[in-house]
Amino acid sequence: MIDHPTRDAGFGVYVHWPFCASKCPYCDFNSHVRHQPVDQERYLTAFKREIAHTAARIPGRNVTSIFFGGGTPSLMKPETVGAILDAVGGAWTIDPNAEVTLEANPTSVEAERFRGYRHAGINRVSLGVQALNDPDLRRLGRMHSVEEALAAVKIAASIFDRYSFDLIYARPGHTPEAWAAELEQAISYAVEHLSLYQLTIEPGTWFERLYNAGKIAVPDEETGRALYDITQETCEKHGLPAYEISNHAKPGAESRHNLLYWRYGEYAGIGPGAHGRLVTGNARLATSTEKHPETWLEHVEREGHGVIEEEVLTSEAEGDEFLLMGLRLKEGIDPRRYEAFTGKSLNQRGLRIMEEEGLIRVDGSRLAVTEKGFPVLNAVIAELAA
């Protein structure tokens, strides 16, 4: 029995496949290129061991969502995916209506392979399209063309009832006019869900080096805001409103796994560089596994798991995480959950000021950030938690 404010938010399993065919210059995820074939059987055995170890710590969970992220999970054999899902089902109960998502790159999409994933138990795919013009795809380091990307979307649509794809905007040289046209094209292919991310220059990436050397420039703040506004207005017009800052869906078609994160649920992180939030008794643990794939593999083979960092979160840290995640959602939060985590109320003076300024809205037991407040979300959260 979980005696904790997380108890109603569901339980998910995140599986990280860390390998990619190439490293994109904007990417700061835990992804690695290997020029020799990956020993999938050996990694599968390690995934099974880590799942069993985690289940021994938190038994009796009902899994409401599973997400294969990366890296490029579509480089996994369907048989590997199926065996991991079998291991999850052997460790916990998988809800009959569980959402089971796999991320895929358009270059690794083949109809037969996708049918294999469907047979293995995947019921939703998320495609990393990123741009709908070839010059920008090349600048982003992507290995597919627009033609290949749209063909992959069509294959996904023919095999899965639910699918999504990602685009990045505010790219170097990106104009509002170009983005408006690109977004209209994207929406014509997207049935229920789109993830639309504003490009940020992340530390340690190749783009950061180019940016610091003056070799690339991103749109200025005014243009970035215009691109953001076009994103919101266009998606809303076509029935795909934002349910989170970067995610748009028809009502009812939201990514359940990502909602679990944003609603501050419990999830197990499996694989190299995976993070988890596990609840034991009345404590919430933040877990992190070894990032380097081969080192993680050796750690699991030696210890039965790859966890190298584990922290019992303080009530204050839980409250901060709850706000950081929950206020990204259009639905907002129930402030009573914040009080359950922290034992204190939100900053009432800050609440009044921000409501007067139109940055937040309070409606009964819900507190949500407004359209005006989303561009300054970090400042809103800092004020509420003060």
C-alpha cells in the first residue's frame, strides 16, 4: 500500500535504448554511436535483470504506460522489444488499456519491422521527423529526407491506431512565414498528436560549439515569441490544442506516459542513463542509472541493476518537482497536492499578484498557468514556491 500523494497518478516504465546510427548536433540525450553491431541478446538479459531488481523493491504495481525512448529504439529487433515487454508483464501487472509507445527515426522505419513491433505489443509510435524541408534536415544532422519522413508517417498510420511525430522550430534562419506553412503541412499528416519543440542550444552539443564560434544563430527573442504564438494559434485552429507547453493533441489523445510524468506519478527507469521516481512507504526516491552503455551492462551483470545514484527526496524537493512538472500542463495542478507533499501552502501573496497580472488562473481546486504566463513559466514557479 502506497501512503503517498503520488498514489493516484499511475505507474509507468521507461526503457532507454541508448544507441543511434549517428549523433545529432543539437542532441544532449544519452545516445551513443557504435560502429559494430550491438549484442542485443546480452543487453536484453541485462534489461530483464534490472526489471526484476526494480520489481523486487516495488512489487504489486499496475503498469499504465510503457515508453521505449533513446537513442533510437527502432534499431531494436521486434523480438527484443517483445521480450522486454514480457519481462515487464512478469514483474508487474500490465493494465489491459496500457499505452505502449516506441520512439522511431524515419530512416529505420520499414513496414515489416513496424508490424513486428505491433505484434510484440507496441500500440503507439512517436517519430522523430524534426523538420519538413531537406536543407534544415541536413543542418539538424538528420539522416532522412522529407519524402522518407512522410512515407514513415504513412506506414505508422497504416499499422498503429495511435502515432505522433516531433518537429523542431526556431531553427537557424527560421521565419514565421516558413514555420506557418510547415506546420499546416504537418497537421495534415498528424491525426491526433504533435510534439513541437523550440530549439535550444544545449551545453556540450556540437550546436553549442558552432553557436559560440558565431557559425550559427537562432532567431531572436521577438521572432522566437512569434514562432511560439503561430504554433499555439495554428494547432488550436485545427483541433490540436496544447495540453503541455510543447505537446498538442486532440482531446483524449494526449500521451498518457508523458502525462504520468507531468502529473508527478511513479515510474521505473530501466536501461543506461534512465531516471526513475519510485515510491516506497511514504518516501519518494529519485534514481539514476549509469549512462555509459557498456559500463551499465557490466554493472547490471555484477550487481543485478545499473543504479548509481539514489536520493530520498525531501518534502521541499518533492513540492518543487511537482510544480515544475504540473504547471507545464494546461490543466494545471491541485494546490492541495502541493500541500500534501510539503506541509505548507503556496505563496499566497505571489498567487494574488500573478492572478491580477493574468499569468495564472485559479478555478476551484485547480491552479493553471495562462497563455500569457507560459513564456515566463520559470518565473511563475519560482514565485509560487517562494
